[in-house]
Amino acid sequence: MANISAKDVAELRKKTGCGMMECKNALVEANGNMDEAIKILRERGIAVAAKKADRIAAEGLVDIAIENGVGAIIEVNSETDFVAKNDTFKAFVANLLHIIITEKPADVAALLAATYEGETTVEAQLKQMIFTIGENMSIRRFDIIEGDLVSYIHGKGSIGVIVKFEADEAAAANEGYAEVKKNVALHVAAQAAVPYIAREDVPASVIAEEKSVLLAQLANDPANAKKPQQVLEKIVEGRLGKFFEANCLLEQEYVKAENKESVAKYLADSGKAFGGSIKVANFFRYEKGEGLQKREEDFAAEIEKMVNNK
């Protein structure tokens, strides 16, 4: 059996980020061979990742990067918020954004297959992170957007927003244009996510279905029993306005407005003041863990378990 020194263990730990005991055990198994020990730790990382795969990962981080007019937004999940604050985890997410921007993978599967720092794949690095940090992690989603962009991160990665604008030369050259873009990004972050930019973007089939629901609601109200159909149609048209406000960015009331103006009016007025026009061409809003089952912590039970197993 090879003589494993503390220096060897420390060197392996520096190279892999794994715990001292894992490094020592790997070196013993590899008979002191550093490269073989690294291989053993990576293989164990894959096994550990498989075991942790069914554990809930609804915390994590939303991050954004913009390079040369190309932007990417990503959500990477972990089991606890503590891990999301880890510098190694944050650096991993930042590296993923760079890979997305430079290689433009089609989906998460393609991103996982991409090369990570010229040595391994993203998937292998993710599994190694799971082994090293000890929590399940997953790359949930990402989007790529190009053009005149502005981004905003809220709450150290709890919400991320990236917005693409289209402005003519007069508006784009105005010194107030940057502030307008920032204000719209802040608005998007402050409001619940919506699926459309403008009412014109809502498919006719979606509007028809909403009308059908509203008409059924009116028909089920005895107070409307004697009202003519054309009157009911007008009521439905009025209520559709509320539907557009709830589902279209430009129809929402601008959060910083003093007179309840819409986002569309804010952009129109700003563009006019700059002698041009400003439009929102696209946007993404990610909220960390939205739609995911949250992990329920029972700290009393955890403490009791620790006490009983000491």
C-alpha cells in the first residue's frame, strides 16, 4: 500500500474540491496515483448524482449575461438557497452563460453535451458539482436573445429579466433612452410573468376561448337572463380588456406611473419626447423555482434525528 501523505490529500482536494476523507480514500484506492484518484472521484460523482436526482431542487439562481449584443438568461436549481450563494456554484452558472452565448445550444440537452472549459462536458461537470457540494442540482431552462438589450437581476438571482428593444435613431441617441429601458425592465420584474407583449400577439383561438368563457359566465348569472345577446357581447368586449391587461406587457399599468398610464403609453410618450419611437420587441422573465414543488423543511425532526444518531 502506498504511503499517502497529507500533502497528497491536500493537492487532490485542491484539484477536485472534494472533502478530505473522500480524497484520502480515493488515493488509497488508487494506490497513490493522483490521476487515477481524480478519475475515481469523478466516477463516484456520477453515482452520487444519480442517487440525488430525485431530491427536490427548487432553489438556486437566475443569472444573465450579455456579450456583443447577444444575451442569455438561465435558471440553475439547487436544493437550498445556501448553495446558490456558493462562489463555486455562481462561477459554474456564469460559465454556462458564456457557453450558451458562444455556442448557442438548441436546448438543455445540447447544453449538457457541450464542452466545459475544454476538459469535460457540462453534464459531467454538473455531476461533479453535485458530488462535491452534496446537493442535487439541475439546469432547468435558458433562453438566448439578440439585439438592443437591457437586463435586470432582482434579489441576488431570485428574478431575472432581459428585454429587447427597437428604437429609431432619434430615440436611441437620446440620453434618456437608457433610463427608459431600465424602467421597463424594472416593471417586468415587479409584475407577474405574462405570455404576450401586445394584444395583437394573442392568438385568435385564445381570444375566442376567453370570449366563450365570459359569455358562459354571463349566461349563468340570472341577472343577465333578459339582456339581449348584443348587450352581452358588449359586456364581454369590456371584460376582455381586463384579460389583455393580465396577459400583455404593454397593456399593464406601468408601475411608476402617477396617472395609471399603460406601459404602451409610457413608451409612446417617451419616444415622442425623444423625437422618435421605442418598442419592446421581446422579453424574458425568470423567477427562481416558479412552478416547482418546494422542499418542506422540518427542522425539529432534523435536529431530533441528529441528536439520536450522534
